[in-house]
Amino acid sequence: MNEIAGPGTTPARPPAGVEMSVEDYTASTEEALAVLAAHGQHGQRPADVRQARADTALAALFGPAPPTASVTSAVVPGPAGPLTLTVYRPVEDRPTGTHGPRPGLVYFHGGGFVQGGPDSHSGFLRALAGATRHVIVSVDYRLAPENPFPAAVLDAGATTRHVAAHAGDLGIHPARLAVGGDSAGATLAAAVAQQCRAWGGPELVHQVLITPLTLYPPQADTVSRRELGQGYFLTTELLDWYAECYVPDAADRTDPRAAPALASDLSGLPAATVITAGLDPLRDEGEQYAQALHTAGVDVRVRRQRGAFHLLWLATKVAPAVQAEVIDVIRERLGAA
């Protein structure tokens, strides 16, 4: 990678070192946004958490889950009580593993730290498990505002350590464990990667960050935040509402566990794959974080999906090629980990 502007600055054009998708997904974005609008979703601030969690607009964009993985669940101890893990295995695998231990990926779902869960990402994780031949462990971490920061990141760290300590029971090779997530989940994955380094383990081989949030205003003063904060579902008002729910104390918004880009040292972190969307207000901070990792000596690959909005990669009913591209990039990178 070449130089990209750092946190708090505003790149005016696609930065050097960022791969651009061959396809331009603008038409797919317009189609998906029209579906959301038909269901009354325009990126507006919810009246309350109950309304946000009852919203079914996004589900209208999801295609059927592929039959490429078997699914089981487990309950494990968490920092404040039991946590549920959903485990996705390539279809020919059994829990005991007939092909020997496989690489593993601990995955944290998106949803602004307020929404989402095992069901919201099941189709994607089934497809990803089948494509990468990884055992994927999805974490049902505590949600805000009932459980504000640092509850989610504490759960994420604890479950990653639990998976590493019990890798054999899950059919995972203990030396081939990665973390990943999307949006808020990518924030958690980046924070967990930093924490594992600070703890001296478990040693991770990779981090997958899909459309990550890495900063909060005023540090997150970017072109994409200013120019794409209206009209593309993830609006400024929605981002503000998520922040109020998850990090109500403004002082916490400079904690690297909430804003991974503010970590003072990024050296020694696992290799990273960062996927951004061209019409996402979080685009620039994701690419800036990738550059900061690269500057610190971390192996990084960045792919920007041209014309895509924040969640288009989940919209397999209207744009299956977008998710297919995401999976292809991840498969290639995890295969080399």
C-alpha cells in the first residue's frame, strides 16, 4: 500500500493502495435503497430500541441461506453471564471433525451495537464457511443500550479467548484462528486483535474488517462522513443514535476499545483484510485504519466496492455479486493465513 491520509484528515480521491472493485454497484445500491424505502426505512432515527429491533426492512433484501454449512450452538461463560455461540461448519464436517481440525474464524455481527444477532447474518456465515472451509463461530454479544460500552468488547474478547482455549472441542486448529466482523462487529474484531496482542495471546492469524467503524466525531471528520451521511441508509442521525446507545459517555469515545484507530501502537497485529463501500460514510475511516496498520508493518489488503452502500453486501436478493466478491476476497486472504 501507498500513503493514505491519517485519522482526522480528508482524502479527496480514492487513496493509493486501495483496490477498486471491477464492478460499479451503484445501480444495485439504488435498487436496494428503493426496497428499504418501500418498507419505510430511510435511515431515520428510531423512536426507541424496540422499534429498531422490530424493523424488518433489511430482511427484505436477504436471499435464502445456502446449504453450505451445518449449524450448531453452544453456551459458554461470559463476563456477565452465559453467552451463546453459533457454530458454522462446512457441510461435510461433523462436530468431531472427519477431516482433522480446520482453521477457525470468530465472527462478530454488525448492527450498531444495538441490533443484529445470529439470525441476521446466518446466510452470509453459511456461505462464508462453505467457501473458506473454516469453522466460523458467531458471538451473540450483549447489546446496547441495556449493556453499553464496554460490554460488547468484553464479551468479544472473552469469547475469543474461550474459543482459542477450547479449539479442539470445536474442531478448530488452535494455531489457525482469526477474528472478523462487519460494521460494529468489525470494530469489535479490530479491538479484540489489539487486546490479544496486549494479553500475549491467543495469537491470531488474521483479522477481517468489513465496513468498520474505527472513530467517533470529532476525530471522525472525513469526506465520506460529511458527503455520504444522507441518502445511503447509514445516515449521520442513525450513526449518532448508535453512538448515544453504545457509548453514552463521550469520554469513552476516545478509548481504543471503542475507537480502534486511536490506539497508540498498531505494530505486531495480525494481517488484515479491510473491505469498504464506496457510498458508505464509514468508508474513509476504514481505509485510514488500513493505512495505519500498513504503516505499522502489518500486512493489509483493502478492497473498496464501487457504488455500494454500507450494507449492500448483505442484500443477496437484489445484488448477490456483491457478497460473492466479499467472500472471494476473504477466502483468498484466509487461505494464505
